[in-house]
Amino acid sequence: MEAARTSNGGGGTPMVEMGQCALEKGDSPIGEWEGWPSYLRHELCTQLRAVGPVSAFLFLVSFYLLGHLPRGTVGILLALGAVALGLQSFMFGLFHGLLPLGDRVGTEMPHHLSLIPILLIAFGMGVLVTYAEPALGVVQTLGAFIMKEEAPYLVYLLSGSGQSWLTLAVAIGVGLAVVVGLLRIHHDNRLAPIIFGLVFVTISLTLYVDMCTDKREVVALAWDLGAITTGPVTVPMVLAIGMGLTKGMGREPTPDQSFGVVTLASLMPVNTVLLFALGLNKASIASAQGPVPIEKNTFGIRDVVEDAFGATQAVVPLICFVFLILRTLLRQPISGHAIEVRRTDHSAEHMQHEAELHPDTVRSPNRGPKPFVSGNMSLCWVWLGLVLFAIGMRYGLNELGDRVGAVIPATFRKLPSLPGSPFYSHGVGVVLSFATAFIMGFGATLAEPALQAMAVTVEELTHDGLSVNQVVLSVAVGVGTGLGLGVLKLIYHIPLAPLLYLLYGLGLALTAMSDDTIVSIAWDSGGVTTDAITVPMVLSLGLGFGGALRYPNSFGLLALASICPIISVLICALLFQTKKHPLAD
């Protein structure tokens, strides 16, 4: 059976071929084994390619503006190494532990349960899987950078009990998105009408909160949280359940069924967060304790314990829930199956695809049968990866992004901490700030492995109507443009809501002119901005930038970086398909 190639939709997660996600002993291995040293080196290099380009660019910007590297550069580099190791461990556990569990649950549910219990279980898994998103934990630390007097609702939502309720609101939104996504697969519905309806509801609710309440400061946070949820855990896990459900129903999974999950999982949480914010009032949050300031450049056993406890809270409830469903409702053993070791960047599957197309020219460099690992033991690597990732983000990417974001405004505005600023005239400085954000977004997107894999799938689905290069460049230009617009928003204090109305209106107009396949692809393309590396970097950069400008609400960059690639892909498809079919209506 040909597996369904699906994009991660977000999070920078490599594309997941669900049919190959949980190979058991006895299945034919794809290719041969090159050895553990080569495998581990390849996996680590994959994560370093994700961390390296953006980090190097930010170091370069800091050196250019300050004349020297940031203080504590060695510590930041060590922390970046911890991020790469954490992601390597996390992705190994995800692909060999969590995803096979999701596929197994999805496959077995149609044989034992009716539709309603299936949807309830899927909702519960959607809620719990949100807590395991690495980037969501980063957002929860950002309240320390916001003044309570300037944005009281933001401070409440990002600290103390408000933080817990905010995370729950996001998780409920993801759970609802999973339910809608499974219903779409079950009834084989088109995606475009769902997009139109969901965008209309989300924009209407945004308009109400922005114009008719005193909670407009929450709008940007809500839209950024929608982007964060489509990360390296949520979307692949949802896809695994969906593809397993399709197989359990006796239907063959198809590539286009996987598209659309990102759109649902990014818009639903926006609604639930805004609805939760509507229930707040200043009297109820007045006595709330503000966030504890983050002590920088300190490291101790307490940090490790806190991160280990956070990782346990994120992963253990999800695993226990899945095991409970398998044992009690599905009557399946919870003993782990042996999972064939596979690469997590889709390169193995791409190599197999090329070998099938050109069997005489493609030769496997591997030299032996692939080993198998325990699926249940692989879950421990998820936990370890989350701990290392949290420590690395705390002292690496967050620190670097915040520092660089704080000095970029010196190109056009006088900052007391930087003698000689502004370094350029206002116009030149603004252009340089826009260019810095554009290059960072463009470069980070080009380095994203999932985008390359998605582009191959798009080329196949469109029958060469869109080439790999066209897809990659259009998405990268869209992400860069979105981050650039976000910087202009901060510089000129432009509210996010009007920009969203304009951009989503344009996106819907282009959607109405595009065919279903392009619509599904384009609306999922915004998810490449939401990997575990880019999200914290962009958030920290925005907060540092906004802090230097004394702008209290620096959220919204991710929201703009998510809608702009949707527009750029739709425009690219319309232009190039029109050129190839000039006589078509």
C-alpha cells in the first residue's frame, strides 16, 4: 500500500508517511541500514540545519550593530547545542513512539467503537497533545517581559492561574479542530467551505473583541497561539490518528486528505482563546500575581528540575490516556511493538521514491538491514528531548532573540543603551529593519526540511503544475514578508486586527478563484512558520524589539507570518497555472 505523504503543517515537523509510521517486525525494510553513527550524525545535522542559519544570522546582526558578539556567546552556543540535541531526541521518540501509538489507536477505533466515542477520544487526545508542544512552554515565560500597567490582561494570561486557563483554552481549540478534521475525513467533505465558514467566524469574533471590548490587547496573542499549536507534536499526531482511522474504515489514505489539519488547528484555538478572554474582567485579574522576572545567565539544578517537571506534565498524561484507551476500550495490549528505525526528515522516503522512478541510476549507500527499537521505550526520548529543549531555549534562542530584537531599533531611533544611535536616518533604518526580518523569515523557511518534503508532494498532486522551487520560494517569500510586516507594525504601532481583516479578505478572494487541491495546499503552507525553532525566536525577537520601542504588545508577528505564505502560494499557483493553461476558464 502506498503511504499517504502528508505535510506536518506546522511546526517544522517532517512529512509523515503514516503507512510507514509503525512498521512491525516482519515488514520489508525500506533501503538498508548505514549504522548507528551515521544515523545519529544525520539526525543531529538535520536539527543543526534548523537551528544554525537563523542563529548565525542573528549573531551577524548583533555583531554588525554592536561591533562585538553578545555577552555570554559561549553559553548561548552551548544552549543552542542543547536545543539541537533535544530536538533530535524528541523527534526520534515522536516518530518511533507517539506517532505509532496514534496510528494504532486510529486504526483500531472503527472496529470497536461508533462515531461518537471515536470523536470524544479524538477530542481528548487533541487536548492532551497540545500540552506536549515545545513552543507552548516558551510562550508561558513571556509574561515577565510585559508591564502589568500597560497590558493587564496579557500579564494575567501569561502568568499564574491565568496561564493554566490559557493553555486549557488553546488545548480545547485543538481538540475541536481534531473533531472537525476527523468528521471531514469521515464524510469526505471539501476543505474550502470549511475554511470560509471558520475564517468568517474567527474574523467576526476578532472584530467584536477588538471594537466592542477592552480586551483588544489579547487579539494578537490569540492569533499567535493559533500559529503555535501547529507544531511538531500536534499535527503529526492528528494526522496519524486520521490516517489510522481511514485505514480502519477500509479506505485507502490519499495525500490530499492530510491537508487542512493545519488550518483547522490554527484557527480553532484563536476562537477559544478569544472566548475565554471575554469572560475576564479587570476586577477578577486585579489581585492576580504578576509574573516572576526571569533571571538571565544563571543555571542551576533548580532549572533542570523545573524543566523535567514541565516535560513530565506535558507527556505523561497523553501517554497514560492513550494506553488507557488501548487497554480498556480497544482491548489491545499496551506492550510496545518493535518499530523499524527511520529517519525523521523524510529523506529515506524521498530516496525510496527516487529509486522507484529511476531504479538504474539511484543506488542505496546503506549496508545492512535496519534495526528495530521498542515503541514504548522510545517515549522516554520524547521526555528527555523536551527537557533538553526547554533548557536550551531558556539560555540560548530566547536570550539571543531578545538581545538582537532590542538593538535593531537602534538603526532608526536613539536608544540610551547604545551610544551613537540612531546609526542611520529614519527611512534607511526602517528599511534595514524590514530587510532583517524578511531575510530571517526567508532563510529560516528555506532551511525547513518539511517545506522541501511538502513541495515534492505538491508537485505530484498538481501534476507538475507547481514545481518544487516555485512552492519553496513562494512560501519563503510569504514568511519573510509576513515578518517584515510585523516589524512595521511594531515600528508604527499599527493594530493587528485591521491587517488581519485585509490579509484574510485577500486570502479568501484568492481561495474562491483556486481549485480544491491548491486551496488545501496553500492554507496549510502557513504552518511551516511554526516549527519549534522559529516560534520562540520570532516571539523573543518581537518582544525585544517592542521593548526597545516601549510598545506593550509585541505579539502578532507569527499571525502575519502565517497568512502571508497562504496568499503567496495562491498567487503563485494562479499565475503559473494560467501561463500553462492560457485558454482555460
